Amino acid sequence: MATRTFQGASAEERAAERRGRLLDAALDVVGERGVADFTMTAVCRAAGLTERYFYESFARREDLLAALFEATSDTALRLAEQAAAAVPVPDLENRARAAVRATVTLLARDARSARLYREAVGHPVLAARRQDTVAAFAAFLARLIVEARPHLSPDDLDVTTVLLTAGIVDAVGFWLDGRLAVDAEHLVTRCAHLVVAAADFPEER
């Protein structure tokens, strides 16, 4: 059976386009109103869609918030990976510096993403997604370290990289809130130094 199209787009393509509009609108709403005042009605209004189309993609507003946080985290991780990949593998410090700088730059330039990032801590659904993000970035840091220090394995770093990533996540949050009176490059450099220190002092089993 042929797939029905409208103006050249299939039903699946139109649904995906509407989902993207809802995610874009959700980020705008978070930027303007914050996570606590985030509503389905505000998102639909910003997206120019009816509630019918909201429920086409999401069962409740918390599901949209979770999807938004995951999408933002995925973007941050992708940018960090791309930045690190542009630096020679043995140069762990500058690979870490590039990765952290990419993430910090994303949040510094997009106040909406920064607000979502900061306010996730106090939200029951987003707090769990934040832990998933820490785990993903910890695995990424472990890969960076193992690539630069082939004598190590991820098992030598599992606790250390989680501690390191959680600390970096909180430090960036403090910086975004203005509670760390340093410039972005100073923050990036200190984070990179900690990554190198983690590589030089692997865990003892």
C-alpha cells in the first residue's frame, strides 16, 4: 500500500516535524518561564499547534521535558566528541579542554539550554535524566583517557570518571549561576587538568 502524502510529506514526516516544533517551542518556554512554570498550553501556543498534536508525540508534559533534556544533553555530548576528535589522540589535556569548552560554550551562548541545565536538579523527572547525562559523559571521558593512555582500561576509571563528571557538571552550574567568579577559559582549563590527573592516578583495586 502506498504511503499517503500531503504537500510532498508522509504522515510520519509530518508527525516528526510537529514533534520537532514542540521541542523547539519547549526550549523557548523553559527559557522564558523556567521548568517550574512549564505547561503544555504554553508550549502548544508557542509551537502554533493544538493539544491534539501534543498528545500525538507525548503523553504528558513531563515526557516532553524529559525528551527536551535528552536532546539538549545529546547535543552537548556530540559537540564535545566532535571537539575532542579534532585534537590528536595523545594530547589528553587539550582533547579534554576542547570537549569541556564545547559544552561550556553551548550553555553560555544559549540561555534557554543553560536554564534547563540549572533547573534540572530540583525536578524529579529531570534529575534522573541528569544522572543519565553524567553517566554518558563519564563514559566519554573514560574513552578519552583510555585512548591517550592505552595501558588503562575503563575498569580502572569507572568510579573516578563519574566523580569527575559530576563535579564538572556542578562546577559549570555554579559558573552559570555566577557563583564562580572566573572566566570561561579558566573553568575549562581547571576541568582539563582534573581529567589529566584522573588519568595519571587510576583507581587501585
